[in-house]
Amino acid sequence: MSSHLPPRNQKGSARPALDQAAKPIIETLENRVLLSGSGAWTGFDAVAHGSHHHKTAAVEQSALRAGYPRNSPTDIMPAGIIRGAGNAPIGIHLSQIRHLYGLDQLDPAFNPNFPLYTNLGEFSRIVVVGAPTVEINDNPPIRVGNLNKWSAGEGVPGGAVIEDFAQDITTNTDPLDNGSVETTMALEWAHGMAPFADLFAEYINSNNGVIAPSDLLIGIQAAIDTLRNPVAGPINSEPAGGVVVLPFASVTELGALQQQFDALMQSAATQNITFVVASGDVGGAVATPGASPYVTTIGGTVFRVDAAGNRLNEAAWLGSGGGQSTIEPLPAYQQGIRLNGKRRRTLTGGRATPDLSLVARTNGTGMDVYYDPTPNNSDPAPWLTFEGTSVGAAIFAGAVADANELR
């Protein structure tokens, strides 16, 4: 299968060819992730858990059945599942994921052709668009504390989150921390994959973690504004561009609203910006903004690894969102793709999602997330485990930042 992993936009064009400098890391990913032509992988899970005062293990419900307070059928929901809580890391470790996808083999000791390459995202930038908690409104350093404690637990350097409120969030409500945990997960795992990258958070309004498309558009615009200009440094400058992580997905394709996302993400201001989007956890559903041809949409796999991160087995997750768009035409970079199955055929029809799939489902284990929203760090069980397509989106965003270091 020919490559269709897009490292970044160029002059608003859809999915440019890979440049040569980033080929080692992209080829490593291509050899180990599950590339999808049709994305017809399907189930639905989303966040549903108790407040941080009484988290319980393995709480998992369908967001549709659990009655997420969606004000509109176009609202966009977190694409993740919280599965447990404890006082120490209890899930899949960062080092296991880096080994699973071969990124540890790109470290300087294995890469003599690039002796200055850290494989940690140096001189790169990542922006996570998401919802804060009510507590965060009053005390922004809590988020940074979560990041550094997660980093210590996972064995990577800590860092800072450069926080920005893309809009007035005084109407934000998140009593169960649905949106906040999602954003925290994305910040932690993107940072873990690229701990030397500058990490930004663009906070937008949510209703129990559910985001209106108009608010998400505001957050994306703020992320573009953050990345569109280079940043001067004492020795090296950070070039314009970077990675935007969107760990949210609608439960269906949003028609005219999809066109608004397209217009924003193909504008000239998005040159050298990669948009990484979760495909959502609604089985068989094509989501917005993931249907856009100007984003890389991440689906999910079911996987098992040993303690070192060696793959025991991995397959497409039936809970992953995906399918073919009824709005977006088949883009040039997907034309000619041959589909596997009982009858091999060439992909036709609309834009197919997801573009590739990474870890989403671990048969009950989940990925490590540290989340303590209390001002005095008093939560007795701050370590959670987390699953869903948004995890893969955060991981892939960090890997793209690592590739950007080579450019």
C-alpha cells in the first residue's frame, strides 16, 4: 500500500508528499501501525465516570445510553474511555508504546546518520485543543502538576503547558471532569512521545465535556494562530508550523459544518501544520472533523503487549469510528488504494477514514493517565487508565513532532 501518512499541510493543499528528512520515523510507523484504506471499522464507548472524589474502577458506558447532555445533535464528544483508578501507574507504560511502534529504535544510539537528532521532538510544537475543568479556571498550575507527575511516573522529562483560553469559558461546565480528563490525557501522551516539544493547550467551552462545533472552530483557529509564526531562539529558531491534536469527534458527519472545518484547515495560515484527529468511538460512524481531507484521522486497534512492549497481538478495533464520507469526495492521496478482504477491489466513493489506527483498546488494561484536580494534590487515586481513539491521536501527534525535529 502506498503511503498516506500526511506530516503537514503545505499551502492549504490536501495531504502533501512526505519530505525526505522525516522518512526514517514515518517509515518506522508505517511498518508497525495499521494503515486503513476504507476505515470501515466499527461499537461505541465514551467517558462516563464518577467525580474525582469517588472514582471507581472499570466504569464504562455508552455515551448515548448514559445520556450525555448534548444540546444539539451536532455536538462533539470526547473520544475516550476511563477504565480504572489507583495510587500508582497501573496501565500500559509509555516505554511499551514507544517500543511497540519502533520509536525507541530511532533514538540517537540507533541512528548514526542523525547524531544530533534527539527523537524527542526538539524544536517542534504541539497544540491540544480541549476543555478545562472548573478548578483549572481558578488555578492553571494544576494542569502542569499533572503533566510533571505523569512524566515522572513514565520516566520522561517533565515540561510546561503553555495555556491559553481561546474564549470566555465562564459558562464551561464539567462536574464529572469528562472533558478535562480527555484534555489531560492528550497533553500527557503527546508530551510523552515528544517531551522536548513545546506544548500548548487551547481551552474552549464544554458542557460536561461535550463541545459545540462553533466552539471547536474557535479553538482550532486559536491553535493555528499559535503555530502560524516562527519562534526565535538564542541558537535555533522554531519554524512556523506544528501539530494540532483534536481528541473529540461527532457521532455522525455534520454536513455543512464539515465544510466550515475544511475551509479553516485548508487556509493559507495552516501551511506546515498537521491536524491529528480521533475517529471517534462510535462504531461505523464517520465523524466531524475527522472526515476532512485536510486532517489525519486516527482509528483504534485492540492490542496486547508484554512488559517490554513487544506485540503479542494486534487487530482492528470494532469500536473505532470510520467509514466513507457522504460529503467529502475521495481525495487524490486515497485514489488507487487496494482494499483487502474476500474480494480485493480499488477504493471508490467518498473520503475514507480512519487513515491509520493505533492503540485504543487493551482488553481491560488501558493507558496510564495522571489526573488530580484537587488544589492540594489530595486525590487518593490520581492514576487512571484510559482507552479510545483519542489516545492514538495523542500518540501519533507526538510521533509527528518527533518527525518534525528532523526537518
